[in-house]
Amino acid sequence: MAEDRWRSRHLLRVLLLFFLCSSLAPCFASNGNRETIEIEIGIGRSRTITCDPKNITGTWVGTRICSDGKGHGYSGFYCEGPPDKRNMPTVASVDFNGYHLAAPTVRGFIDDLPDLAIFHANSNRFGGTVPDLSRLPFFYELDLSNNVQTGCFPSFVLPLVNLSFLDLRYNNYSGQVPCAVFNIQTQVLFLNNNKFNGQIPANLGKTPANYITFAFNYFTGPIPRSIGQASNTLLEILFLGNQLCGCLPYEIGLLKKATVFDAGSNHLSGPIPLSFGCLKKVEQLNLAGNFLSGEVPDAVCQLANSMHGLLVNLSLSDNYFTSVGKCCVDLIKRNVLHVEKNCIAGLPGQRPAAECERFLKQPKPVCPGAQYVPCRLPAKEDAWAVADGEADRAPVASGYATYKALHPPERRKP
Ligand SMILES: *[C@@H]1O[C@H](CO)[C@@H](O)[C@H](O)[C@H]1NC(C)=O
Ligand SMILES: *[C@@H]1O[C@H](CO)[C@@H](O)[C@H](O)[C@H]1NC(C)=O
Ligand SMILES: *[C@@H]1O[C@H](CO)[C@@H](O)[C@H](O)[C@H]1NC(C)=O
Ligand SMILES: *[C@@H]1O[C@H](CO)[C@@H](O)[C@H](O)[C@H]1NC(C)=O
């Protein structure tokens, strides 16, 4: 009985939300039945799918909502008994990934599915912003990447501290990211390819996230020093392609579990802190395209020796470095270290002398802690005691979770 009631309630809701197609629809619109349209009009709401090129809504007919993944039930709707009512399946998960549906908003839909735990809707054209989901006690995964979400950072996300997956990349969000985002207990925080600006909040290090992408926004200001507080959890972080400035804080060297650290294409200046020699797990380290200068520390290059680290790719091109440590020379030959377009005497492909002179005449930034080493570095003499073939088995950059996030989640097939 209760289940039937639930079913009819949800059926009605789903119908209300999705069957009315705008007559202005630019492409296929579902031929939703008249009754539904009348209900919709009668209630005076207009939640519409305005475009449905794969005829997904064509499957949203009949009383069987729960999809079995084999073509029965409504495409994209999956059911499960919620934690408090295991034997009463309700819509627990909505997966519209790659459906290319268009709608002006998802408000009045996901926020009205009380037992929803997962909403995956990458590569659609859902506009508006994230609705208030605070009444959904089991909700924990939100993927709205590659949609047309706009406005400032969606404030209704902030109270969802128990989210474990938050993917908002490839939208049109703008403005500042609020500091409360780092209170969310998520493992994944993808914000890349939006139009966020302002500083990355100073409490960055509070985040428990393992994978973070700030890449390709308009962030300014420094990399927050608090980043070191994330040393037990942070595995990959991309600051790539913003307007971050100031010194690299030595606290980055505390990230003992990080495999990817990428702050390429920013406005960072000063030296590479010696603490970077403590990044024992780092595989991809990209600082190319900044205003960094001084000597590339031996301690960092030693991380490419399997005795001391796991480094396979150290990209420092397009900076103003003037020399490299002894251990680094070999890495250039092995194609691990990239130093084109710097100011290193005796190496090919460097900047014109006049450009280097102009830059080096400018006052140097003062970077506190640049010499501080929060770990034991290998002694110089044993640095290359063991011959090293590690680089031959190097994983390529594109194989990491965060670098994968730099591509739209699904490319439209021709
Ligand atoms: C969409 O799917 C429904 C149900 O399978 C079908 O009846 C309808 O003809 C389809 N429309 C188009 C345009 O393919
Ligand atoms: C994002 O906003 C810009 C204008 O700021 C607009 O030109 C562009 O089409 C928008 N993109 C999407 C996907 O909505
Ligand atoms: C988050 O989870 C904790 C522990 O399960 C719970 O006490 C708290 O109410 C939850 N908070 C929200 C906003 O869901
Ligand atoms: C090395 O890193 C640079 C900068 O991130 C990247 O462009 C390049 O593809 C990487 N090389 C490999 C072999 O992964």
C-alpha cells in the first residue's frame, strides 16, 4: 500500500517534471501524453525538457519507473531501498550522464526526490544553479559537470557537508569560491573550467579531498599556506591556468602523499622552495609558465631517482631559472626535466639574453621559508648511487584523475 502510494506520488512528479516539452524546442521533443500536459498546465508549473536528441524521455512512460539497466523502466532512474526502509525501493540514483538533455533548471526535480543519494548529469544542458538539497538526508554525489550552470558558486552546495563527490567543472559559474567549500567532507572537488575569480580561500588545507582541480579559472592571489594541513589526504591538485601570484609556499613540501602537483601557467615568482625535495610521492610536478627564478634545486631533481622518489615529469619551461643542480643535468637528457625558455647559460632553447637581463634586474621577491626543509634529504654524494631505469616505465600525465578532469566528461560522438 505505502509503496503504491509512493510510486504514484513519484510517477506524478516525474511526469510533471519531464513530459511537457516546449513547442519552441530546437530539436526532438518527447511526445508526452496529453493527460500529463494537462496536469502540468493545471498546476501551472513548467519544468521542461526542451531538448532530447537521444529520445530518452521516450522511455519515461508507464508505471514502472525503476530502470533495470536493460531497457526496462525509465532510462536514468535507479531504485534502491533507502537506509531507513530497505524493503521499499525508491529513486535513489539518477544518472543522466551524456544524455544531452536540455532544461532551464533542475530545481523542482532533484530536490523533490526525497531519498535521492546520487545525481549524475554530466554533459547535458541544464541551466540555472544547484537547488536546495538540504531535505535529502541520503544525498552524497553531485555531478553537474559540462552543463550550462551559471551565477556565483552554488550556495546550496555548502550545507551538504557529507557530500563525497562534487563535480562542477565545465560550467559558467563565476565570482569567488566561498571558504565553506573546504568544510565539505568530499573526496573529489572538481571546479576546473569555470569563471571563478578572487583568491582561493585561505582555509584550503581544511579540505579532506584527495583530488582537487582549480584549473582554468581566474583565481588570483597566492596558493594558501594552509595547503600543508592536507598532507594526509591530498593526492592530486591542479592550480593550472589561473592568475596565482606570489611565492610557492614551502608548506607544499609537506604534501607527502601527493602524486600530482600542478601550478603551471600562473604568475608565481621566486625560487622553488627546497621543501619540494620532500615530495616523495610526486610523479608529475608542473611549474611551467610562471616567473620562477634561481637555481632548480638538486633535492627536487633527486626525486627522479627511484631511491629517493617517484618523479617522472618535472616541467619548468617558460620561467626565469638561471641554473640547475648537478643531478638535474642528467634528467634533461632523460626527458624528465623540461627547461626550455628559461635563462640557463649553456642550454639550448633559452630566452634571449636581453630578456633575461631585463627580468633579473627587477627586485627579487622575498620568499620566507624557501630554504626550510621539513624532511631528511638524501646526502649529495649518494644521490645517484643506483642507476635508474624508472623513467622508461613512466605513466603519462593524462592517466591521472585530475588531468582526466581537464577534458569535458563526454565528448559528443559525431
Ligand atoms: C521516442 O521513443 C518513443 C518510445 O520508445 C517512441 O514511441 C517514439 O517514436 C520515439 N520518437 C522518436 C522521434 O524517435
Ligand atoms: C558562458 O558565458 C559566456 C558569456 O560570459 C557565453 O558566451 C557562453 O556561451 C556561456 N557558455 C555556456 C556553456 O553557457
Ligand atoms: C552528516 O553526517 C553526520 C554523521 O553521519 C550526521 O550527524 C550529520 O547530520 C550529517 N549532516 C548533514 C548536513 O547531512
Ligand atoms: C609532462 O608534463 C607536462 C606539463 O604538465 C605535460 O604537458 C606533458 O604532457 C607531460 N609529459 C608526459 C610524458 O606525461
